[in-house]
Amino acid sequence: MKTEIIKTTLNKIPSKIFLKKDVKKVYFFEHTGGLKTKTIEIIAKERGGEVELKGSVSLKNTDDFNLKTLTTHFVGNNKVRIHIKAVLDDQAKLNYEGLINIEKGADFSDSFLQQDNLLLNDGVVCNSSPQLQIKANEVKASHGVTMGSFDQNQLFYLKSRALSEKMAKKLLVQGFLLF
Amino acid sequence: MKNKVPLKQNTKSGYQYGFSDPEKYEVKFEKGLNEGVVKRISKLKGEPDWMLKIRLEAYKVFLGKKMPNWGGDLSKIDFNNIHYYLKPTPKEQKSWEDVPDDIKNTFNRLGIPEAEKEYLAGVKTQYDSEIVYGSVKKELEDKGVLFMGTDEGLKKYPEIFRQYFGSVIPAADNKFSALNTAVWSGGSFVYVPKGVKVDLPLQAYFRINAKNIGQFERTLIIADEGSFVNYVEGCTAPIYTSDSLHSAVVEIIVKKDARVRYTTIQNWSNNVYNLVTKRAFAYENSVMEWVDGNIGSKLTMKYPSVYLLGEGARGEVLSLAYANSSQHQDTGTKMIHLAPNTSSNVISKSISQGTGRSSYRGIVHIAKNAKNSKSNVECDALLINKNSRTDTYPFIKVNNSSSRVGHEASVSKVNEEQLFYLMSRGLNEEQAKALIVSGFIEPIVKLLPMEYAVELNRLIELEMEGSVG
């Protein structure tokens, strides 16, 4: 399997990504605001390919961002992994929708979506809707979403190591966004 | 001896409750719905004017609302092809001996005398839109627990109804709650006084009999501070070729420190549209648990919800959906956190077989002032055959930074290794699959009263016959 790693801005990620036989495409982005919407379709019309879409979204002030990913497995024997992390501060707003669609006959599709959100301020609005539509049964499909703030134990630990609260939080955000 | 319509075999494997009594009704309206029908229902029941007014306003709302453009396929429902009211006997009977023979036979088939002999507290049974038989045990009466049909409740306790009826689910909530508010009949009314714990489950049975009957029961449960009650409902319906509609509304108020568990095993036959609105308001430190089992019906759209209105309140939903060929179970929940330190937990297990479709549809909403709240949702779906379908449509909205939410969902088919192991132990493939499915649903089944657990496991086994190949 040939691996292609594409590290770019969210804006430059193609709106349609096609799976290709024997190729693993890994897309990676770090988005820090400036877009209103972005929709990415991942389409499997060929067997034997892999796509990974990994990225972070950091929103603050009055950023308002709609992100949508749409994965469709028309055929099987392929693998898609989507992992999106978001940090929201101030009055930022994120609307995420992620549909994984596995069509009839697309057996041996393997699709997974994870969406994690770190919320830093009571003024934020975080909406996430990961969806599944599965019409074949020889498949692996799952998704997960988490939303929350800092782990108090981790924060306490860093402060006990003489870091200020501000510095500790900064480090925890950096750690959260690491892949 | 009355004539019985013989047991019909349905295409799957025989629906053992698929019998029907020839229709014997005191009152049976012609098909169709109009303002006159609504007025007649209210007059027949001798209701106060304010209830008639509520019904008529709801009817207007119903006419104005559109059908939902999401969920299952509702296009074949013809509201004019349904009888909206029927009444099988002149009045509610207090003792089993007084109940007419054919109605008694129906309940015999459903196993009610056994249930009555056992330790159940009180049984109110409904035979097509009316409470026919009930016996409230003295123990409950002594504790001040009210458990009766909704019609009777309205007559005896109008002030409670004025206060709470429609307070949790207003007519305008959706088209079907509007319909129910206009033509409701039957259902249960439960009031548990402060500090009273009702240990034995309160039960009620439902039944749809005549062709094209709409079932519009309305249930109101109020658990006063510090109380506890477990309400159980299970229903069956015979097979008919034209489609039936079941559009119930259940409103529950769980006051401070109280706890309510509402358990349902729905097993309507495969021609029934089951479109139900169920919702609870949970106040300070209270607990509301929905245990929801959906096995039957052609299409079920049901999202038992909890509005967490008081600090420390907790909502739980344990949902089980089984969709066989030509069935669509579209179920889920709404957990709305509107107060701090509230928590919600949802476990949804679904099984799709043949060409069946099972969908989870849920909302978890944490409002800005619901600080420090927690929510966890877990959806597991099992796809038995290659034409089976499952969907998951969750919506998670969080408006503060002190709450924690987790959601996960997964889909799989019956595990090959587990299947191989069981078959190597002498079970055939069908038996092995049934056992695995039983294990899959066990966390929910173990919360059911025993006779329900047994019935449920037997139903699943029956459904799974012929699932191989």
C-alpha cells in the first residue's frame, strides 16, 4: 500500500476525496478560524483504498464555523478514518455534521469517525451530529463524540509543578490537539 | 360460545397473539375525523366544558400542522379511514366475574388472570379505547395512591387535570400530540403521594381490535416528592390488512427527590403505525427512567424524553428495538438539561433482521445554565442479514464549558467467533444466533419484571426463526 501524506490548510483540502486501490491518503490540517463553512466528501467507488482525515479546529472570539464530512462507501474492502478535534473559546460556535453512509453490498467497509471538543468558556456553542446509515452487514462502522473542559487532575498536576493556571491550560490545549 | 376468528399465520413464523374477537361494541363511530366527532367523544364521556375546549383547540392545531418530513414513511396514513372511538361495555367492571365472556377470553389469551393471581398490585386493562376491568388493591388505596383510567381520573380529580394535563406535552408539540389531545380516550392516571414508595409494578394492557382503530390513550403520571413508582405497559394487537394507528401521549411529572420508572414492551402486529409522544419533567434530585422495548408494529416513531428541570436531576433511557422484515423502528430520546448538576444516560440496543430497519434518533442538549452536567450515550446495533439496515442520528448541543458529554455508536453483525463456538457446542446456527442476540439485549432485559423478560426472550426467539438463509 502506497501512503500519501497531505498536510495543508482546511481550505485547500479537496471537497471530494476519492479512495484509490492500494493507496492510503492521509490528510492533515490545523484550522484557526476564517472560514464560514467547509464540506468534505469522502467517496469509495473503488475497492482496496484507505483515507485518513485528521485535523484540528481552533475557534475563538465570535468565530462561527460549519463543518461537514460525508463518507460514502459504494463498494467495500476499504477503510476510512476521520478524527477531528476542536477547541472553542470565548463565544465561538461550531456546527459539525458527519455522516457515514455504507451502501448495500459494500461489504468489508471499515469506517470510523471520532470528534472531540474542548470547551473553554461558557459562552461557546458546540453542536455535533455524527450519523450512520448502514445498509450492509459485513462491515465495521462506529463513531464517538466527546465534549468537555480540562481534566481537573491534569490541571492540578501541572500547577503543582509550579506552572501558572494560564500556562497549564495552554499546555493542556496543545496536548489535546496533538495527533 | 362466541365465534372466534381463527389464528392467522403471518408470513414470518406465526404471530401467536394474532387472533381477534368478532367486534362487539356498545358504541362505534363511523370512520373519519371532524369537529363533530371530537364533540361526540367529549359528550359521551360527560366531560367538563374546559376539556371539550382543549380538545377542539387541539383539533384545529392538528389540522394546521404538517406531517413530519423526517423519520419513517408516513405517507400511507389516511386519517379519514380510521374509527376514532369505540366502547366495548357499558361501564368499568370491578370484579372479574362481571366482565363479558369474549373480552374475558381475550385477556385469558394474554395471560392476565395469571398476572392477577400473582403479586401485581393492580391491573387496569384497556380493550380498545376504554378501561374495562381494573382492580385496585386495597393496599394502594390505603397509601393514597391513585391508579385508574384517565377518564375516571378526569371525573374524580379535575383540579389535578386542569393543572397538569398538557403541561408536559402541549397539543402544539407535534401533529400527533395534537391529534391525541383532540380525540384521546383511555390511558392511565397515576398519582403517588409524598414519600410513598409503590414497590410492586403498576401494569396496564392495551389492545387494538377492530379494523382501522386509532388508539389514542392518554397517560398522566404524577410522582409527588420523595415517592417511587414503577409503571409497566405491554401491548399486543391482532393482524389486520388495513393499517392501524396508535398515537398515544404519556406525560410524567417527577417531583423533587422522587423516582419513576416507566417500562414498555411494544408488540403491535405489523400493520400498526405506532407514533407516540412520551415525555417527563424531572425536578430537583429526581430520577426518571424509561425502559423501552419495541418489537412490533410496521413503523414506530417514539422518543421518550426527559427534561431535567431541577438541580441534580437524572434521566435514563434503556431502549431496545427489534426490526424484522417490513418493519421500521425509529426510536431514541431527548435529554434536555436545563439545570445544573444534571445527568443523563442512554443505552440503545437495536437489532435489524431480514429487510428490517432500525434507527436511533436522539438529542442531548445542555443549556448554558446547566453547569457541571454529564451525559453519556451508547448505541449498539446488530445487523443479522445482508439486507438489514441501521441508522444513527444523534444531535449533541452543549452551551457551557463545565459539562461533559460522551457519545458512541457501533454497528456489527453477529460475531463469527461466538457463532462458531456455540455451534461447536452442538447448537445449530439458528439457536446459536438466538442465544447471541439474547446476550446482546441482556443488559436491558434484566431490568424488566420477570414475566416481561420471559415474554420478550420468547418473542425474540420466535422472530429469529427462519433468520438463517
